[in-house]
Amino acid sequence: MTGINATGRLLAAGLLSVTLGSIAVSPKALAQAGSTGGTIGKTDKSETGSDRTPSTRPAPQSRKQDDSSRNVGASPCSRMPGSWSWFNGITVVIKPDGTAQGGPHTAKWSCTNGSVVMLWSHGYTDRLSLSRDGSHLQGTNGFVTVSGDRR
């Protein structure tokens, strides 16, 4: 008989606990804060506060391309394209489209007022000066002196 009484008391305590728990937590308390189910204010407003939607969108502004590598018509940069004997014994071919090839490596180059920057595929960046007559390049890549003579 003691087993039944203990089981009954345990069952009654569990039932009482569930009942009190369900009364203490109302459905409103279970709702997520801010989730009232509706929207506040107008949803079709523009940034200026106007209700009207503009009839046409402004044309996107085109990005200005870096024309410095293609500005070969300007002196002395116009003398950059051609074949060059490089300081390390290879021939570097500099093209008017802003690219170059030296052995297995490629580069993108730009020239502004005789200052040349060559970004090589092997990771080095040459910063060079072009001579006034366009026959010699001289500069550095941060490690060694870099130079080239027109072929």
C-alpha cells in the first residue's frame, strides 16, 4: 500500500506542476518581442519620403576606366611599345594595349608622364622611368635595379 501512495503522490505532484506551469506562462509571453503581426507606417515610400515611385530610373554612371595604360599617344609614353632587352637577359615585348610579355611571364603596364609601372604575373612590380628619347627604362622592383634598352 505504501507503493501506491508514493506513486499517487508523485503523479499528483507532477500534474500540479504542469498545471501551475501552464497558468503562469500566458500565450502573450511566448510571442517574440516586436512580432505584432503588422507593419507600421507606409511601406511603399521612397528615400525622400514621397509616395510616388519614379517613372524612370537614372542611367547608371559608367565607371571611368584607367586609361593611363592605353595613353600611348602622349609623349614620352608613346615610345613604350616595342621589344626591349631586359636587365636579366630576356626580351620583353611591350604592347600598346597595356600588356607585356617577358619569357613565361606577363605584365600589365601603365605610363604617366614618363613614369612606368609594370605589374608582373610573378608578383613583382617594376617602377621605371622612361628616358626622354624613349630608348631606355631604369628603375627598381623593390629588390634589384631594373632596366631595359630598346632593341
